[in-house]
Amino acid sequence: MKKLWSIGILLVSAGVAPAQMHKVAKPETVVRSVGVYEWTGELAKPTASRLIPVTLYIDKKLEDGGLYLARPVPFALGSGNIYELDEAGVAKGNLELVYARHLQAVNIAEAYDDGWFGYGSFKGLVAPRKLPTRKLQPARTAGIETNASVDPDKPHFTNKAGQPVTPASTSAAGTDTAKTDSKTTDAAADPDRPKFSKKDGSGDAGSTPADDPDRPTMKRHTDADPTATASSGTASGTTTPADDPDRPTMKRRSGNDTADTTPASSGSTPADDPDRPTLKRHTPEDAKKAKESGSSVAGVGSLNDDPDRPALHRGKPVAAMTEKELPKLSGLPVDLRQMIAVSDAANRPVHDFARPWEDDAERVAILTKMQAIAQAQLAAYGIPAAPAAAPSKSAASSTTRPANSKLRRPVKSLQRAKIPVLDEQLKGYLLSYGDVPTFVYQAHTDGEGANLRYVTVVAQLDAQHEPKMVLHTVTDAAHLDRTARLRLVDAVDVEASNRASLLFEMRGQTSRQFGVYRILGLQAEQIFSTGTMQ
């Protein structure tokens, strides 16, 4: 029984110990808004700009940033919200929202202007403060000098015989003797040197006698000695006589003295001046009398409570800007530029999702392979797929003929002509830590209407390090209402999970919307899309 009891105690203790070491962290509450910042001109000084809300990650799910709590303004477009403008996860500036507007397209010239838009002022990143660099000074350690390198003018130690010695080799007795001899020699050489001696006259013969009239004394004077001050003042060389009537005196006050110690001859304010400031605690009766007499000053309170008090700022405050100073962007101008805008309730470390090229040869190799995939999609666009037919008897009989039969004709491979494209763009990303590279290729052909075709290809490297297509779209300018054009904005982490997704603009003939695609495991999935903007 004792053994079973001990074994049970060991099992209980072994089960409790790990439970005490386990710590459950509180899940992080993430509130993160993602939008698209559009502008024309320079980024630092745009001629016109706007912010389009896309997603709002709250309560562990994605919401439409332009519709969530739009009473009266969407939650993502509140005045004062600060958005960080990112390029593949790296901050390039900040945008502080000033106001928001809900627009409705009226005519074709204002196409794509439908929905909620935010407007604000661009602020560049604050440069890190550079600390002044201090140069290291060389060490000033003096070297060991030998007798041959001794400076003749440098002070040194000698003994009685005049031979140089070092302080370490000098004994305590020799040191005391040298000090005594040095004092005697200096005293004999300098007759004006002050000397200290005891009062009993046991000092040197040349010391100052006790009855020297010019010798300063320190003693307590009594009131019975009126000439002490005068004699000491005369002896010390002062010019003020002891009986000077204007000479100030300091004495201990008694309880019968009056509170007013200011002499009348000093010309100061008399004690009965009603405006004279006092440092004493007043009673309520005194305050009432002062109020009736009108001599008191009423308190004005804190200056910060004044609503009309002017505030000093560097430059013009962002909140005070108007629509004229922040011009609204309308339509889709030719020089329109886009960038990801992220607003997060917490400061998070920078995660760069861009994949740099190893060298030019790698970029050329990937570009060539992506061009081949895009050319195949352009060539197949608009060609209906032929239905699969049953093999005919002639075809079946041809397969049974021997290889050296004269009836079998060799089929020549037809090489398709390469379709010329314009504005090629190739970007590479690492959407998460340790993930395989993801490449996005975009281009369009020359022409108008049905001849103007747009192609977008997204591919990932497979196990053989070959790009495998996971997402593609091909459309033409005449059928954008049927198949929208897929335009890459950038990679963005919409959930603050250190895994980025690709944000695309799906632009139609007179409308557009934004979609978020997650690329994972050589597959693409659309996890969110906004409403149609038209």
C-alpha cells in the first residue's frame, strides 16, 4: 500500500507540474483596414488624389470597407484616420484623412465615380535622427622614461645629497626628512611667506606674534563693547564708520516689534497702501471687503479653456484644409497611379513581400517562360473549342498501317507566330516566409476594339523550378462588360497574419471592383471582392 501511495503521488505531481508551466496567451484583436490610394502627379505633391476603401478585417472576418458602419460615414473613412502607403509591404508615406464623400456617377464622363471616397493630405516619412559620430581620440598613455631620456627641465625628486630618486624607492623616514628640509629651506628663502604657529608661542621665531595689531581676530562681541565694530572696521580697511546713521543693522526681533520693518526713508510703498500685495491667508470677510471696494482682481481660469484662443502649428493643420486645397480625383486619367493603403490599430514590424532577382539572367529566363504562357493564352482567346468526335474508320485503319507504309504522310508542325505585346510588367513576390516565388505578368496588344487584348498571368514555381500557371485572364476592349480586365495593384497582408494576398482591380467597360486572391499550394482562390463601382 505504501508503494502504491507513493506512485500515486508521483503521478499527480507529474501531471500538475506541466500544467503550471503552460501559459495561454490572449488572442490578439486585429482591426485592419486596406484601401487603394490613387493619385496623379508626384507622390509628395499630388495634383489630385483619393482613397478607395476595399476591406476591413474586424471580428476575425473581412468586411466591405465602403459599407461597414456607413452611418453616416464608413468606419474606414473617419476623419483623422491615418493610412500607411505601402509598396509590397514597405512604407512610403502616410495619408491623413480630412473628409469623405459619397459620389454618384451622372454621365459617362464621370464613369467609375460611384461609392465612398476618402480625401486627405500626404505626409512623408520622418527621417530617423542621425546621432553625431564621435571620433576616437588616440590614447594618451605616457611611456616609461629611462635615465637617458629624462628631461633636464622636468621636476624630479632628489635626496639630501642631490641624487635623483624615484618615489617608490624613497622610504617613509626619508620622505618625512625631505619634507621637513623643504619647509625649512622655503621658509628661510621667502621672508613674506605666511606662517602658522600655536598660541603658546611654541612655533618658529619668525611667526606672527599674538599682539600684532594687524592680525585679524575672530571673537564674539558684546553690546558693552561699542568700539569693537569700529575698531575691527578700521583695522580691516573699511571706509564706513561705525556711527553711520544710514548703515543698515540686523538684529533679532522680539514679539513686541511691529510687522512693518520697512523704514520710511527707503521710499518704498507704505504699509497702508490698499493695492500693496500681501503674502498672508485672507478670510472670507477680507475677500468680501475687497470685492466691495473693487480693488480685487477676479480669476480668469486656465487659458487653455478659452475656445477662441489661437493655436500655433507648423504649416496649416490638415483638419483645416478644404476641398479646394485637396482636389478630388474624378474618372480614370491616363497618368493614374495606384498604391496600397493600410490602417492598423497597432504598429507592426515591416514585412517586405517583394522578391529581388538574383541577377539579370534569372529575370530574363523567368520573363521568357511567362511570355510563352501568355502567348498561348492570347492565341487561344476567341477560338471556340472543337467538340471531341469519335475516331473514324479511316483513322482507325491508319493507325493499324505499318510505319513504313507509303499511304501515311508525315504531319509538319505548324509554328504559331508570336503576337506582339506592349507595356510588359513582371513582378515577383514571396507571399509568406519560406514560400515559393510567385510571379505576375501583365501585357496588352496593339489595336482597338476587339483587336486590343489584355492578358494577365499568375504563376508559381513548382518542384522542378518551372513556373506553373495558377491564375490567368484574357479579354479585349470590346468585351470588357463580359470579362473584366484584371490589373494588379500590389501584394498586401489583409489580416495581419504575415501572409500576403494579391489585390487586383477588375476594370470593366463602365464599372470596376476590387478582388483579393490568395495564392497557396499552386492554387488561386478569391477570398474577397467589393461591390461594383459604376
